[in-house]
Amino acid sequence: PTPLTYQAVFDLDVNGQRILEELTVRFKRNAFAENERETCRRLGRAEVVDFIINRINTANDPRYDENLELAHMEQNNE
């Protein structure tokens, strides 16, 4: 999926917005805990939400060109 897919699902669709909000509330809370292992676990959970948000932000960037990304993905067999 390209950033435009993430934008359509999580930014433009009201249900996607609700899902992203729930994921953010659930997985983006304070990452740091007294236990280092718990901190690592929380950071890993937050990384997924950060990825989705970064893809949306990429799609919202006026310089973004989906055709260039698709060509790049095809070239790298992604």
C-alpha cells in the first residue's frame, strides 16, 4: 500500500479516524517505565502508530508523487 492508501483509510474515512484515535490512545501513551524491558515494549507498540501517521503525512505532503513511489516499489520488488 502507498501513503495514499493509508490516507484514504485512516485520514479521510471517519471510521479509520476512529480506529487511528483508538490505536493512538492505546499504544502511544508514555513509553518510559522504570523497567527497561517495559520501556522497550511500549516503544515497539508505539512504532506501529508512528508508521501509520508517517504514511499519512507523506500522502499529505504536496511534493508526494504516488507514481514515483510505485515505480520505486516495482524497482525494488516490494
